[in-house]
Amino acid sequence: MSSSRDKKMARYLTGEMSMKEEIAFMNKSGNSRKQMSELRNMEQHWKYFDQNPSRKEWDSNKAWDQLHQKLNSEGLLDDQSLYLRRNSLTPLLRMAASILLILAIGIPALYYGVIRENRGDTTINYLAKEGVATIDLPDGSRAYLNKGAEITYSRAFKNQRAVELTGEVFFEVMSDPQNPFTVRSGEIVVSVLGTSFNVKQGNLSSDVEVYVKTGLVKVSSEKSDQFIYLEPEQFGVAENGVLSSVQQKDPNYISWKTKDFKFVNSALIDVLRELEESYHVDIHTGDVDISDMIITTSYSGQSINAIMETIATAFDMRVSHQENGYFLTK
């Protein structure tokens, strides 16, 4: 990648582009399938940092240091220019540049905000302490942990694909007809062969929601012989020991994972609440009365900075970003 494109990519990831610049950048990237694929890959790695601005500067220094040591040990540095150049970047651009460089040379992704714990010799545990964490499981399946979610699985996972969870997790499961994939949460067991689905444990540990994106899922009760099958876009609920299925009508149910949103004649106060939950940020309106404000819009993979700018413009407001959140003012 050229240094000019690197800089534009970093500015895009951090939300430091104006709306006009962002539209021009996306239009240019869209003309190349390779560049668009590269952009989407980097966006996935950036999303966690975009949700946790207080950690960016600390983590970026660590990423640069580890990157420099890796390059130097493998004889890939001709001089110290890479190491010194980081000091000329803002904290956000430095973090974005770290991700760009790490992905460009193929160094495995670094984990931030997710705690890995080995519980004895038999199990492995992950906790998403801050923001959304992406975990690659030993069989090639992938788990997206929403903030506060926790998963535990056996070291012998490839032989017995079983996960226990609390909180909310979206799974993309690799197909293996000889070895079903099971998820235990509360008092239910979700069984699949290869599919994608979301499991969310409610405030009561026995209440669980299951949403199927692709494939076929079986949801069973551990307390009785009840079970139901769920197909794509179906929604299963375990409540008070009873299983039931309905159609999922909320287009933003897994927006915390996809960062795709659709709002039709929605109250602005509800839109802001959805954005807070999906990006794990605080949005303050102060003395501005938004009770009668309605909005119809959609967003796809945009940064929270860009979204807040469009909302502020639509309602003739100003937005500022501070350490403790976003502020909308007249």
C-alpha cells in the first residue's frame, strides 16, 4: 500500500475525515474489489478501538513497540524511520497506523480488552472486558463477544465442540456433520452443525434469546424434554422454563456486531440509545429537547464519529467528542 493511501486509510478508520472526504474515499475504494476487501478487513480490527477511545494511546504504543521488535528481529527494518515516525502522529492515527502495518505484514492480530484465562489444565475462558471482542475457536469457528460476555470451552474442543456462555455472543460455526457444535446458556442448549446465530442471556440467568442468521438451529431445555427448531430470521425465547419461537422484527437486533443500522420514522432518543448500546459510548443531549425529533436513515459499517456528525447536521446541531462521550448542542 502507498504511504498516501495508508494515511487516508488511517484517517478514515479514526473518523478524522470530513463527510465529503469520507464519501470520496469510499467511492474510490469501491472501484477496486481488492481495496474494498482490504478496507473491510481493517475496519473489523479497528471497531474495538473505536468503541474504547480511552485505551487507544496506551495500546497504540504497545502495538508500535511490538511491531518494531518483530520487524527488527526479522531483519525487515533498514533504519529507525518506522519507529521514530510514530511520534509525529496523533494518538488515533498512531493506533490506526499500527493496525494497518500489522495487517499488511501478516503479524497475528493483537488482543485488547479481552481477558484470556486458563482454568486449570482442561478449560479456556475469554471475557470481553471492554467493547466487542472477536475470538477464533480451535475448529475455525468464530465468536463475537459483546461487552461483558464470557465464554468457556474445553482444551479438547476439536473433539467436543461445546461452549458455555454468559452475556451475548454471535457465532459463525464451521460445518462438521460428524461433530455438532453446542452452546449452553442458562437452562438451554443450542445445537448446530454449521450456521450463524446469536445467543443472549437475559437479566435472569434462566432467560435466554436465540436469533438465527443462517442455517438450522435446535434449542433444547435442560430442565425438560422441550425443544424447538429455528430457521433463518427466526427468534427463540426461553422464559420461565418455556421455549417459544417468533419472527425477529427488529432490524437492529445484532447491530452491535454488524454495525449496520436501519431506522424508519424512529424517535431520535431511541436511535441514540441504540447507538450507545452498539458502540459502547455515552451520548449526551443536555438541555436540547429531542423528544419530538423523528429520523429515517440507515448506516452501514460507519464509525460512530461519522454517524454523530450526520445526526447533528440533520437536526441543525453541533456535536463534540470528549473523553466521557459525545455531546449534542444547539
